[in-house]
Amino acid sequence: MSDLLRPASASTVLERLEPGVAAPRVLSIAGSDPSGGAGIQADLKSIAANGGYGMAVITALTAQNTCGVRGVHVPPPEFLRAQLEAISDDIVVDAVKIGMLASAEVIGVVAGWLDAVRPPVVVLDPVMVATSGDRLLDADAETALAALLTRAHIVTPNLAELAVLAGRPVTGWTDALDAAEELSARIGATILVKGGHLDADQTPDALVDAAKGVRREFGGARIVTGNTHGTGCSLSAALTTRLALGEDPADAVAATRSWLRESLRAGAGLMVGQGHGPVSHFAGMWSRGGVDTRPAPESIAHDWWQHISGIRSGIDELPFVRALADGTLHREPFLFYLGQDALYLREYARVLAEAARLAPTSAEQSFWANAAHGSIAGELELHSSWLGPGDGATFAAEPSAATTAYLDHLRSVAFGGDHAELIAAILPCFWLYTDLGRRLHAGEFGEYARQAEHPYASWLTTYADPVFEEATERAIEFVTQAAAAADPALRERMLRAFETSSAHELAFFAIVP
């Protein structure tokens, strides 16, 4: 059945891991290990660590720990069948990993279910020989398991299991590859033969497919550790998941080995048990991503807005805002404000252009570039209608201390930080103005602000412009998405930049004498 494993491009694999795309649904059919290092428990950890959604059907209950197995209870085959049917009646199974199957009856139930459901990926880890060398299955079960092999796409025996399946002794690594090729030709499946039991400094694995003429070896120095409990279970479950993601077998084996070796090296740090401890299935994820939750963009928007609630209240109470709203603001203070705002917008447009230059996507690049153009072509045109035509009139004012401080802040972030921090610093100029305009036109500051005869009606209209409001929503979306994807340190810097710009907005509104 190995020909059913169709290779996929790297982009396909990455797409399956994108947020919002379903993870492959991987079913483990195996025994349990209450100590958590092997069997079903290890499989579920391995599946999750490699990007899949794990499910489990239990073939046997064991009483074991890191020192050994004390007892095994095999539930009735009818109950095994009920578990399998309960899963496939409700859930599309993308891949199946098969582990411990304790009897011929149990194997027969699994074989019948595979024939009925025909999962697209089946990986069989033939649990047949104990570490001591003792055979775990009786003759009838071994015969039934041999028939089950033909239903698998990949079989993952260790050297002792390979010898049993091949029906002959295996002496050394080269002979193991020959035996794997013989077995592959007989059952029509790919063999991943594992060399961990070799008495050598190297622990190679090899992928062998007789039908395709494939014999791909994977080398690696032995990792000296006592934490080897469940390595076979973990490898086969991780490999099943990688295949379900669309990786071709060779790439899937390479990625699985890399993950397992990382987990082996970190196993001792778990300090679990007095015998052969487990591998640390999530060590890489913990070290690279930590265990802190990543906030959703909408949560960030809510939290940041609340974070500057004091600044927002301060803006509302400014004499300039109140006088602007009720129409009592004199023309000279208003023109002073416009002069400072013109100076601000000229430099703000350059900062927006830098945000466009640094943008990671074409959509963001286009958005920030359009915003820069709008600051010059739209906003400054309105300013010139009040201040007088031409740059000489529009930009005649001397910059106030507040204007200079705000622009210095934006320039320092634009040309000294990164894109995420920069757009966080830009956001308050969108968000605070849109919020103020929305509330002005809702009558929150008095009904007169909504009237056409208001002396500053044309200016107040720009505060609640629907196009600007739409742009603000887009800006919030870009910034909060970037913050959600950032690590905690960058997210904190983004918040500081956002808060600092918000404080500068308050100071800017307060410059009117």
C-alpha cells in the first residue's frame, strides 16, 4: 500500500498548519501506559507536538511505570470494535498509527475496521518483542499480525521485530537493510527499520521500499540518555502525523527524527520515574514558544484601548476640545492648532511611508502607502483652505515643543525600531481621532457640534469621515494582528509605543493657548 503515500509540496504542509486550517485527525490504536511515557499517552503527545489532532482507541490497559510492566488487561474485542466505530461514524480519520495489539482476535477487529474505513495513511509499529528479548505475542497473533502488515503504508520495526517479521535472523545493519527490502517486497509496504538497538555509537534508521527501489538511510550519533521509554511509540505516532500533513515519507522521517532526538536530549530534565524515563515530547515547543497564551487580536484591541482610558478622558476634558465642540473656540487659537497640525502631518506622511516600506505583505504596504498619500493630498488640502494656499502659508508656523516631541518620537520608532513597533506608534493618530469624531457627531459633546451652521462644521466633518473610519478599523486590524503574532517582549514594546503616542496626542491637543 506504500504507493498511496503521495508527496506534497512544502507549501501544502505549511498551509495545513496555518491558523484556521484543520489539523490532521490522527487516530492511535494502541495500549495505554499510566506513567505517560509510552503507548496511547505518548502517541497523543507526539501527535500534538507535530501538528495533529490526536484520538485514541485503547487495545489494552497496562499496569506499568518507568521500571516495567506489572500487568495487562485486554478489553473484550467487541468493546474495541465499538470504540473504532464510534470514532469513524463521527469523525473523518486522516491517518492511523497502530501500536500494541495483544491477540489474534484484537488484530482481526482492527483489520476488519481498516478494510471498512480505508484511512489514507496507516503506520504500523509492530510491538512484538520486549526489551528483554521475550516474544510478546503467541503464534496465532503473530500470524494475524503478518496479515495486517499488508494493510499498512509504513511499518516501523526495530531490529528484533524485523527479524521476526522477516522470518530469519538479522545480523548487523547491512543485513537489516536487506531483510527490510525482502519484507517490503512481500507485504507491499514501506519499511522504516530502526537501528537504535545496534551496539554502536551510531543509531541509523533507514526507509526501504522495494517496489520503488528506495533505500534511504538517516544517520545520527547515539544520544546517551536513560530516557528512552516510549521512543518507538513516539516515533511512529509523530511520523504518522507528518505523513497526514502531506510530507513525503523521506521528509517525514527526517523531520520526525529531528523532533525525537531533540525530545530525547531533553528527557532527563523531566525527572520522571526511577527507571527508563520518558522523552520530553514538548521540549522544543516549550523552549521556542513558551507556555504563555498568545492573545487574540480583538483582546489586544480591547486591552490597549482600556490601557489609555486615562489619556482619552484627559483629551475629552481639554478646553480646546470642549470649545471646538460647542463653537466657542476663537479663530486664532484654531488657526494656531491647524498650523501645528500641518507641520505634524507633513512628517507623519513620511513615517507612514516608512511603514509602507517595511510592511511584510503587499496588502499592508498598499494600506500604509495610501495613508501617507491621504495625509498629504487630503488632509493638507483642507489645512490650506484655512491657512492659505501654498506651502509657504501652510507650513509657516514654528513647531511647538509638543509638536517637536511627538514627531521626534515617531521618527525614532520609524528609523530605529521595527515594523510592528512603528505601526503601533502610528495607530493613535487614527484611533483617537476616529473615536472623537464618532462621539462628536453622536452629540456626546452637545447637539451644536452636529449642526451645519457650526463655525467649524467642515473641520468636524473630517473627524467622522466614513472613509477615515474604515481606514482606522483596518489600521487596528493590522496592528493587533502583528501584536498577537509577536513574542511577549515585542508586544510590550508595541504597547509602550502606542501608549507614548497616545500621550503625545493629548499633549498635542493641549498646545492651543
